[in-house]
Amino acid sequence: MSNPTDQHANPVVTRFAPSPTGHLHIGGARTALFCAAYARGHGGRFVLRIEDTDQKRSSDAAAAGILDDLAWLGIDWDDGPEHGDRGGDERGVGPFEQSQRREHYDRFFQQLLDAGMVYPAFDTPDELSAMRKAAEAEKKTFIYRQPAGYDHAAALERAKTDEHVLRFKMPPEPVTVNDQILGEVTFPYEELDDLVIRKKDGFPTYHFAVVVDDELMGVTHVVRGQEHLNNTPRHVALMKALGFEVPTFAHLPLIFNPDGSKMSKRDKDKAVRAAVKQAEGVKDALANAGSADEQRHFAKWLKDKTVQLPQERLIAIAAQLSVDLPEIDVEDFRRAGYLSEVVINYIALLGWNPGVKTDEGKDLERFGRAYLDEHFDFGRVGKTASKFDRDKLRAFNFDTIQAMQPAEFVDAWRAWAARYDAGLLDELSGETMLMLAPAVQQRAAVLSECRQPIAFLFADDSSIEYDEKAVKKHVLKGEPTGLDLLGAFRDELDGLADFTPEAIEAVAASFCESRETKLGKLAQPVRVAITGSAVSPPLGVTLAALGKARSLARIDRALTQIPQITPG
Ligand code: GLU
């Protein structure tokens, strides 16, 4: 259902315009997803633009990381930087990095200068801060206006030599933003300052670049987070001054943590800071690690909440202190081992829902990208903040992993390991992973948890620690004892040429049958010998994955060591 005000003669063009100053935040991914879905669902195009006008904070590495995260999520852009089969400039509206588009901005600066709609301003930072303080003293918000008696001709002359910014002379009238989600929002002139559109270094500000680029790239729908709502009247005023068509706007609700705080990258910092403060023993070691500069920064960070540690350091400390870092960026969710299709499904629900019941009468929540593309519209996007519920995301991921075919699961597991746990691929062949898959799938909610159910494989054969309770219950009791069965079964295993789960299960079954023993009576002591505990994947898989030589070595060790543990 289209809103009647949402009529454009031109085909739909949406855009996602990240600033490459860090990782892609999960909220940014949601914006990109909704932009892509809306374009797909309306036969339009989706543009990706890199907003790198803040030269100091932007980096190529961050831009590349954002493209990679979007590609991982399966968010595909038509026009934009090339990445695999994404991107390109079919319509000739590029380049897509704002730093490469200065001639366009210059052209429109000139247009506004010629029309007398902008003016040079020479205020120093001190002067601006004094004006701000004066406004504060009167309990007013500071609004910059062209000073009374401003001499335009003299200013243009002075601008030839003196450092200055260009400010847009805000027309003295209210601006109404017609938003697809929030409805009409009117901003009085009194709240709209004469904003800076060109910085001292000649670069456009975000406000100006975004307006020019949205026009030149034919953007019909500006979809972005509500944190940008206050910018929008400024953009609308600029668009009108430049004679541009005003696009349709849709401002998406903010994303909050369940405790009501804004979901931000500082959450990671907070978690680590709290843990470090409690970890008295390691605090000194951490404080003395690294270069003198790093040590100084660490000390500052510990005292001052507004100071942040580099991401990599946070991750390292969190690992050292076994602190779970809250996932905030797409990269965090990737590292934890969420599946991209699950992340897509979950973030689609942040502020939007299909409004459809399942056959069981529940809200439809599980759907794929194709469904979203077909059904997404702004009419069902909420106005108020949405809460990020990690438990629900985790449950979605667990259910999806469980439902996967083992081969499909192994593909996902290997792709994850290639990026985050390359050692795993050295330790386990694809075939072994496939063998282990069903057991692992039952126990791992995210891919980073897949090692846990098979941790016995990575232990040293000569350092298995036997769980005392399991030993007493399964190995030392019974008639014959578990240990007796283990000894006899060891020789059967030794004689097996084909050490596959099926062959092992078959030999175990006939072993038990001939002794009129239940399989569990044999399986449990074997598990204790192999893993130290009575919990492991199915017997055949446990032994086959470990291999014959290591299985026999562990059983032999158990046969000699366990009798030294006295039954309780
Ligand atoms: N570069 C802006 C950001 O990353 C984009 C805002 C917009 O979509 O206009 O927040």
C-alpha cells in the first residue's frame, strides 16, 4: 500500500550512505536492508554511497569493511562501489565516494553564491563558543544567524584571502517534512540556523553533500534513522534553494537495548571497563602492557568514560577476562557465528512486522529476504524505538542451525571458521566435520559455540581428566564393571579395519548382544575414557572423529589410570 503522498514520476531509487569511520553498526545494516528491500519491491534501484567528507575520521579500510559486511548479509546494491558482482555505474551517476565528487559540490556552491543565498563567515572557534555561552546564559539554544549589518560585498572580498566557511542563509519560514513513518513534522524557522555548508578546508559538510548527491543520483526515497530527523528540514530548505525536487522521507525508529539505553558501540567499552575494575589482579598487567602511549591511553580510559579503547584491544581484554562483549556491529554478530540470513530476518523485525498471523495464530516472524522484498512498506514501520532482544536472535539462530541439512551446516561452519578460527580447519577435515555435524547442531546456538561439544577432540590424549562422579557411576560399578567391558571392547576396536561410525556402532551392538548388556553400559565407560565425562556425541561418531590410534591411546590410558581411583 503506497501512501498517496508517495507518488513519484521517476522509478524508485533508494540509497544507503554510510560514513566509513568504523564498522557497520547493526542499525545501519537495518537501514540498508530496508532501502534495498523497498527498491527491490518497487522495481527500483538501490544506491550505495560512501560519505567520506570527514577526511580525518574516514578510512578506506572502514569503507571496505562496510562493503564486505553488506555483501555478507546479502544486501545487494545496484549503483555504487564495485564489490564482486555488486555495484557499478550503469546510470553514470558516480563516483560514489563523496571525496571524489568535489566538482559537483563546487558547482552548486557557486550557484548559491551567485543567487546570494550563502555567505562567507569568518568566526573563530572562540567567537562561536562565546556566542554559544551567551545563548546558554539566556537559556536559549544557540542559533547562528547572519550578523546585522553584514556587508556582503566586503565579505566576498575578504574571503579571497581569509579562511572562512560558507553558511546557508536559512529562509525565514517554517519547514514541514512529510515523513512516510512519522507523518508531517513542522520545524519553526526559529530552530533552523544558518548552517555551514562548506568547511574551511573547502569540503562540503554532510548536509550539503547529501543534498547534492541525492539529487544527482536520482534518489526518490531517503530512508534513514530517526537520529537524522533534525537534519531533514535543513536539507529540505537547501533542496528548495537549489531548485531540486524534494524526495520522500522515511525515518526509521532508533534501536535500544532491552534496558532502554541506546544501543551503541560504547556498550562494549562499558562491559570491559566494569570487568577490568573488578579484576584487581590483572589490572596492573593490563595497565603496563604495550607502548608508553598505549599505557597512558589505558590509564586515561580507566578513569574517563568518554575515552575509548581501540576495538581490537577491547576484544583481547574481553577474551582474557572471559567477558562476553555485547554485539553491536555486524562484524560482532559475524564473529559470534550468527547466520547472515538469521541476522537479516531479525533486523527486519526491528521496527517493522508483516502484520500477518501464522497457521497457529502467532505473529509471523520467521521469513526470508524474498518475503521482505515483496512485503516491506513504510506503513508498517513503527514510530517508537525498537528493542534489540539478543535472546530472541539467539533462539532464531539456534532453530535455524538445528533445521539445516548437515552438509549445509558444514558449509556455514567452514566459512565461519575460515574467517575466525582457521585452526579448526587444520584440525578437522570436511569429512570429519560432516560426521560431527548433527551432534554439534544440537548443542550450538551460534557457530562460535561449535567447538564446545567436541572439545574432547582438541585435548591432549595424555591429559584427559576423568570426572570422578562419572568414573564411579559408569566405570567402576557393575558386574562386569565398565572397566572390564572397556578392556574387552578395546580389542574389538583394535581389530576394526574400517574405523567409521557405522562400523563402530555395529561392533558395539554385537559386543553388547553377545554379553547380554545394554549399549549404555558400554558406551558410558568408553565416553569417560575418551572425553573424561559421560557426555559426548554418539559413540561411533565420538570414536571415529578422534581416529583409531588416538581412541586406543585414550582407552589404554584409562585402563591403567582409572583403577587407581578408589570406588566411593
Ligand atoms: N553518512 C550519514 C550517516 O552515516 C548518512 C545519513 C543519511 O542517510 O543521510 O549517518
